[in-house]
Amino acid sequence: MPDRLYPADGSSPAHYHCFACGTHGSAIDLVKQVEGLEFLPTVQ
């Protein structure tokens, strides 16, 4: 995943958008994708 991640908008830092590849989602989705984890281990 490219390192160009930004909040999707100024009102919610819990969401991200990668302008390089178009990936977007919640902070939990980002950790799941980067770390390769399922939901429960991500939130623990």
C-alpha cells in the first residue's frame, strides 16, 4: 500500500483515503489491511 494516506475529509480522522491507489475506509480497515489481521485481533 502506498504511503500517501490522508483523512478522507477534514471532519473525520477515523477514515482514510489513499490518493495513489484509491483505497479508502475506516481506521480499522486500514489496520486490517496493513497488518493482515481479521476484525477481532485488529480491535484488541
